[in-house]
Amino acid sequence: MDGPHIGMWPPAKAKPAADAYRTVLGQMDDGFIYDTQHLIEKLEFEHAEWEFATKNLDWYTQDTIFFSIKG
């Protein structure tokens, strides 16, 4: 399939995904480590933003993370 693959997932899944990627980081081929670390950082940021918003903003509603992966 050509082009980007577009997906979505709820922010509540960002932290568990980041933790899972971090767990297997040492077992990955070197060519994937940089991008995976970058993904972990983005997922942790999204989790922190979601956690802050759900605790501190009365107008906040559940959000969605959209992402695109180029193949």
C-alpha cells in the first residue's frame, strides 16, 4: 500500500504504549531506535497533556490522537 497509513487512538492509551515501546527498545534493531524514542516522547507528551486537561479543565472532553505512518 502506498502513502501514509492513518490511525487514531484515545489519549488514555498513550502512556501504556510508551511504556511498552520503552520495554522493548533495547531489543530493536539500531535503525528503529531513534524513531521509537521520538515516538515515546510524543506519546508521553500527549499523555501528560491529557492527564492535565482531565484534572484541571472543566470544559475538556475526551480527545483523540491521530497519527500518520509513512511506509
